[in-house]
Amino acid sequence: MKRVITLAVMLLVAAFAVEAKAQMSQLVGKWQIKDTSTLADDGFECTKYTITFDADGEGEADFETAGKVALDDQYTLYMTTELDIEFTWQVSGGRLSLSNIDIEIDFDDLSITPYSEEQNQLIPMVKEAMLADYQENKEEFASSFLDTMGDWSVRFIDNDTLQLDGETYIRVR
């Protein structure tokens, strides 16, 4: 009887290991979010979001956003932001866990409207200040990313479609 129970436990553990490995291999590849509009926030829209899972347990997410920030009653700053996020990942029991997050950010295409030579001369200083603020708070930013996106439910709809916490992603070929 003891041997039967031991064998049953071993088979159960092996089944979970096979399932986890199958989920991992199914997740490997590059995925693009189907609807970027769900990621809009405070005057910014997501223009690109892809996430790549490598077979070695490493991954990368690339975000691009475009938006505007009111500088005062008269001037508005327009910009695009690119985030490059590197991480390690593992999947188990329908849960995807990310760790070892490293985030790099770049602010591009800054412009101020209405056009003013005086205001446009401030753009390099504004960009430098934003990058300095990011560098100063980089660890906190990565930690908050991990808190909000570090543990996802995973559900495969088919070989080319998956859901991560309810958001639909399409495999990029």
C-alpha cells in the first residue's frame, strides 16, 4: 500500500512538471497585446507593447507611449516614451511570475505647443530632468512594476492567442 501511495505521489508530481514544461514551451516567443487602448492613462496612450519570453527563462517587454502634459495654462509638452524591460520568468499552475526586473526608459520626440523658440530651448533641460528623476527612482519604479505586473494568470486560448490577467495577446510571427 505504501508503494502504491508513493507511486501515485510521484506520478502526480511528474504530471505537474510535464504540465509546467508544456506551458513554458507554449509561452516561448514574442507576443503583442491585442488592444493597446486598455493601457491608456492620464493623457498617454500605448502605441506599442510586445513581450518576449525566451526558452532560457529570460524575457523582455517593449512599451511605447505617446502623450501630453500641460506645463501651464498656455503650453503643453508632447512626447513619446520608450520602456525596455528585462526580466526572468517562470510559469507554474497557470501563474506567470516575473522577477529580476531591469527597466530602461527614454523620452523621445519632445515638443512644446504652441511653438515658442524660448520654450523649445527648454526641451533638452526638461528631458535631462526627466531622465535624472527616472535614474534616481529607478529601483522604486522597477519595484512598483513588479508589484502590479509581476504575477499574472496565464490562459492559452490557442497556439497563437493567450490571456495574461485578462488582456489578450497575439503571437508575433
